[in-house]
Amino acid sequence: MLDSTDSQSVISVGGGGVVEKWFNTDNKSSWDFQVTETGEYDLILFSAAHHWQDAVTYVARVQIAKAGKQYLSLTALKINPEKNQGFRFRSIKLIPKSLNYMNNPENFSPAQRPHMEEMEEFNRKLETIQN
């Protein structure tokens, strides 16, 4: 579900399945989805960037304690008005922590590969916060 609170900023799904025209931080997108296995998952955001290359962002590690119907809501905390493109994204994926997705460079094209040292530092900080 796409929820636009501002008539001037009507977010929509455009070409290639990209959510676009998201200029207001009061807007949100939400989903109901099914989880078949409990456990820890990495929440990864694939945002639409230039030349059909997705920017890959590690959002959080989440613990899903119960299989079945789940709910996810996405809001943009800050949108750069100077870019005049708004917040654009293609997909959000929940990937089992055991797959170590973000730390495997083979999962990304050279243009998409995150800085591995920065990701490792982020994961260390995340584990410290969670413990």
C-alpha cells in the first residue's frame, strides 16, 4: 500500500516497478507478507539509482519470532529536495542472516558493492546495540 498524505506528492509505482514521486516524509509504503521460518533476517533496501543500477542499503537485522503473517512499513526520514527525484526504491528483501548476503561481494555488481569494512563495522555496532 502506498500512502500519500500530500496531494502535491502522490507516490506511485512507475516503470520497472520503481516506487517514485515520493517527496514528502509523511508518506509511507507498507506491506503484509508471509514468513515461513522464524529467525534472524537482514532487511535490505534496493533503491533506484541511475542507469538501472540499484543502490543497496543494509537497513537492519530483525528477529522474527513467529512464522505467518507479518507487517512492514517504510517511511523516509529525510529526502534531499535538491535532487528533485524524491525517494525512489525498487524492493525490500528479508534475507536469512545465515546467508551472509551483505558480506558476499558476489551478490553485487562492482557498482553496487558496499564498502565491506564499513558494513563489518556497522554489523559490530548493531550486535553491540542488540546485546
